[in-house]
Amino acid sequence: MTEEEFKKLEWATDKLQQAINSNERIAASRANIEFHRLLYSYSRNNFHPKDYGFIMAFFSNFLFIRP
């Protein structure tokens, strides 16, 4: 992992923590998805890219249909 990638993960972690601390559930969910999207892409694991896309689409849609 590059230094730039590590800094982006730190940024994503800070964003998630801020949303949790502010009790902003939707923002926290989005930040969590973004963190894991970055983590997956930085792993350079191309073994299950279709599965990952399906999972992210599911969780992204879940955010918009929940009250």
C-alpha cells in the first residue's frame, strides 16, 4: 500500500468516526462503505470483483430504502 493510499484510509476512518460521534447513521453507513471500498481496491485482490460490486450495490440501495 502506498503512503497516499494509507492517508486516504486514515481520512475515511476519520470521516466514519466523526459520523459515529455525531450520531449521523446514514453518514456513518456511507463512510463505512467508502472505507471498505477503498480497502478492497487497495488490497489489489481481483478474485471476486463481481461479488464486491453486488455487495456494495446492495448496501448502497439499503441506505435509500430504510427510513
